Amino acid sequence: MILLTLGVVLFTLTHLYPCFAVAHRARLRERLGENRYKGLFSLLVFVAIACILAGWRSASPLPLYPLPAWGPILTMAAMPVSLILLCSGQGQNHLRRWLVHPQLLGTLLWAGAHLTVNSEARSLVLFGGIGLWALVSIVWISVRDWQQKPRPEASWQGTGISLGAGLAITALLIFWGHGWLTGIPLH
């Protein structure tokens, strides 16, 4: 459980750093250069995800609370929406224009949906930790950037690409990826 917790903490701190330390981040980017900064950020995220995956597989599933009967139905309905929102975080699409933070909203939906079908301590650490990061980021970025940036451009082609990518990832996870990543197949 220590490795899982370390991975979640590293992931959240790496992603919160640009939100809360804007001036320090700018100085670090200037000192390292754009490519080295992005490389360091990517390396930290990669290490965090590796710790999360290894920690998840090694942590014993100790149930903490009873699961609601409607949890699986909610999760199966919410996950395609979550993945479409995750894919809408970049590019010119209507979801990004309307929702401002679709990637973070998708992450929050992903975390909440998983907590309705997983009641173990390891799930609370992973999904609760990542969900809390997403919520804090949405609030912080919204307050920081309130009415300072114009809404991004949108195109129906970009919206279609986001929708198609989200549904393709959903199918991939259902039939193969979820079992490979987590050791828990969905079919």
C-alpha cells in the first residue's frame, strides 16, 4: 500500500505544481529549457504511474464499506462519458469550449464511478486521491483564470474525433486493456 500511496502522491504533486507554483515553474522552465522541463515532468508522471500500477497489484484488497447495488450500472454508464471527456481535453472541440475543464471532469467522473464498484482501501487511496486532485485542480484553475482567457475555438470535426477516441478507448479497455493494466478483466 505504501508504493500505491507514494505513486498517487507523486502524481498529484507533479500535477498540482504548475497550479500552485506558477512563478517557480516559469523559472525552472527557463533554467532547464522547455524540452528538459517537459522531459522531467514526463519522467515524474511515468514513475508515478509505475508506482501506482505496481502498488495496486501488490496491495491486498481490504473492504472498507458495502457497495451499492446500482454501482456497476452507474460505472458502465459513466465510464464512456468519462473517457470521452478525457479525450476532449485537447484540440478544438465543443466539449472543451463548453466545459472548460473536460479532462479534469472526466478524471473526477472516472474516480467517483470506480468508488461505487470498489470498496477496498487501495481503491480509496487511488480513486479518492486522483479524484481529490482533479477537484482541487478544477477549483484552483477556475478561480485563477476566471474570465481571463477566451473560450477555445471549437469544430465539429474535433468533437467527432474526441467522441470517437473516447469510445475506442472504452472498447479497448473493456475487451483487453483493463485486465492488462489492473489484473481485473471486465468481460
